Amino acid sequence: MFRIEKIAALDRPELAPYHTLRRAAEHEALGIFVAEGDKVVCRLLESPFRVVSVLLPEDRLPEFEPLLRARPEADIPVFAVTEKSVLEKLVGFKLFQGVLAVGIIPPRPPLEKLLAGLPRPRLLVAADGLTNAENIGLLVRNCVAFGAHALLVGETCGSPFVRRSVRNSMGTIFQLPVFETGRNPPPEPASLVQVLQRLRAHGVRCVAAHPHTDRKILSQADFTGDCCLVFGSEGTGISPAVLAACDEAVAIPMPPAVDSLNVGAAAAVFLYEVARQRGTA
């Protein structure tokens, strides 16, 4: 159930997460994330993720009431303001739709437990060195669009629960199991290299999406068995250590004048090829 609280002042402690939208590290330390936009907030309310609060213009409340009434939490505060300009004063910048919510980042599952619960053949995606929040969100969206079973986030990556990542994923982050290296204590792996080594021990073939290879192009790779696709950073690609931990490197064929693709575009191409080979495209 939920309770509506009409607000005029902006200094209530419960509104603090909305004051600090640009302070991702503070939110992560508190174990929370902010969902922004109509579709993202709707998908949060439809998901099993815990919801802390919702903030919206008063005239938008009827659109969200059915989802709020269906939530299992006993008492979600819904902060309603008279108009969107009040929200923009609160958050400190212009809002396109003016609907926000705070959710709880779920516990990261142990890697072995995550693997055991996946269907076969497994399809995992790993990220190395991705720091751009929009690109991380786009990678998440591609994972869900093409049926990846989980995302493995390396220790050099940003969090997929940063507000801009959540927004750019269009809320698909609520549908995708995520393992973030270094978030759980030992014996959980503390690096992406260790994650890939464990995957290979479980028979998961680790394939690096690497544009600078003449060994194998995408259509020559076999993705019909358990596999993990590894994507690198926006600037330098996959690190040498992570590349060495993979079974093979595979390239998307492109003319010499094109250096590489954005990670979102590359992931879409790779994931479509996996879906095509598995008969799900």
C-alpha cells in the first residue's frame, strides 16, 4: 500500500536522495538507486525490487495508483508536488517527465549460485572498464533484448545502478541478474579475471569482443554452447589481463577505415549472432 504526502517544502530528510541525484557514490554507499522517467518508474513498480519512495507531480498520481496499490510494501510514501517546476527546484536540473522513485539495490548473488540458477545453454555478458553510465545502461538493455541470462560487471566498471545507467536501460536492469566483482567478500572473486577463470572451470566459453584481431570473425565463432561475451571500455577496449583470461577473441568484420563500434552497437551485433545461432532470433 502507499500513502500520499503533499509537499511544499524541500528540506525533509526523506527527500535527501532526490537532492543528491548527481552524487552516485553516496547513493551506492546507502544501497539505493534513483529511477527517473515514466517507463522506468513503472518498470520498477512492476518489479520485485523494494521501493523506498516515489516523487511526482500531483496530477500524475492517477496513472501510477494501480501499480502502487499492487506493491507488497506496507507503506510507500508518495511525495506529490503541485507542479513539475517544484521537482526541478528540488533536484537541481530540468526534468523531461518529472517522475522519480528510490529503490533498494538488491544483494549481489554469489557467482556459483547465480550460475546454478541459469538455463542451458548459458549466455552471460561481462563488462571490463566501462565507465560511461549511458553505455552501461545500453549494454543492460541489449542483454535483456537478446536474452542474455546475466551481466557480470568488472571491478573497473561503473555501477549499472547509477541513475543515468538505470534510465538508459529503460528499466530493463530490473529484469537482469547482475554480479559485480568485488562487492561480496572472499571467497567470491575480486576481479573479472578471476570470474572468467571460474566460468571456464564450469565449461563456459569466454569470448572477447576484440576489434583488433585477424584470427576469427563473428560468423565463424560457435555460440551454441555455454558462453560469456566480454566487452571492453569505450577508449582502450579489453585490458590485456582480461583478454588473456578469455578462450578466444572475435571481431566484427569492418572496413579498415572504421576503428571500432560503440560498445552498445557491438553488443547488439554479437548478441544477435548468438540468438541467430541458437534459433531464438
